[in-house]
Amino acid sequence: MIVAVLDTGVDPRHPDLAAMPLAGTWRTTFHDGRCVIEPAEGSDPAGHGTAVAGIIHALAPAAIILGVSVLRADHRQSRHEATRLGARFAMDRGARLLNCSFGVPGLAPTLPVYKEWTDEAFHRDCTVVAASSNVSPDHVEYPAFFAQVIGVTAGEESRCAMLESRPRHHVTLKAPGAGIRVPVPGGGHAHVTGSSFAAAHVTGLLARLLSRYPGLTPSMTREALEHHAASGDTPA
């Protein structure tokens, strides 16, 4: 099971990630006004993607992580293009899960780009998991608010396997997202809070689910998670 972490990068040199199966680390960059993919050599200046990968790896140790840096500081004006390229690159390399621990407002020039690649992922049987806004889970941000995406908000519970259901909301799942211990570049650890890390918990659980039932479609994975969350069971 290949899981793409579309984020700030992944540093696999951390001791916690030494046994993590890795499909490479890549980054989007711009040359002559054109967005391209190039090897990243395990770089993650912000540490955010490494933290996300650490959560996924802890929950799904056999999952193969594909790190794609799309959230670089120099991409702020063209982040939507970088994210689309990174998502397509990951899908072409066999990723069945795309973790997007970020959100953007629905601005007219960028919203169709996010809609395009999340629709493409859905039709290619790739499940997209995205973090909701940290302001409020009902504050509109994308891609979490797209119907074809599994949006996740953060709960106060830090136990790794606890999910809660949010019926009749756009963001339907709540997962652990408070005081989570994560690896950071350089070999250390930090305790972090936010929907970014809740989304990573859901992605880790889904990686385990899809490894056991690889024929599940994105709609079926959502239904399975929501059923387990509503019943209080833990996806095993």
C-alpha cells in the first residue's frame, strides 16, 4: 500500500522512521514558469510532513510512504498548481491514499484546480484524506469540503485508534489531534495539535484497512470509517 504525503517533505533519517518503507521523496519546483517534479533527497525544512509521516507509519508500519513536497514557501502564489502536479505524480506512481494535511479557501482562480485533481483521484480509486480548518471544522476550506474527499477535524482525545462521527456535517470525522508526539527533523520529538495530525491518523487507519481489503473504492472506505466511528468500534 503506497501512501502519498503531500506536504512540506519527509525526512526519513529520523530514528522513528528508520524501518519505514519509502517510495522516495520528491518536491515540486518551478523552472522557467513551469512546475516540475525533482528528487528532494529527504529534505523537510518545516518538519510538518515528517510529523505527518511519523503518525501514519506508527499506525501502518508496512505502508510505503511517498513524500511529495508541495507546500514550500516559494509556492504560495502557485500552490494549487504544485499540489495538482504532486497529486498526479503520486497517483501515477501507484499511491492509493493521498494525505493532505492542509486546507485552502475556495478562491475562484484556484478552486477548480483542486476540484479537478480530487475528482481524478476519486475516479482512479485513490482516496484523498484532508485536514479541516483549525478555526472551525465547519469553516469552509478545501480539499476537505469536497464530497469526494474524507475531511477530518481534530478531537481532544490522544488515543491513536479513536474516531468520532460528525453526521450531517461536511467534515464527517473527528480523530486524535491534541498533544500528539511526533518525530521532527534532527532526531527529536515534539507534541503537536491540529487537524493536520488528525488527518494523518485517519490515513494510517485507512492504509491498514486497504491493505486488508484492496478492492475498496473511495466511497466504500468513507462508509466503512463512518460506520466504525458511529458505532464506537476501531477499524482493525
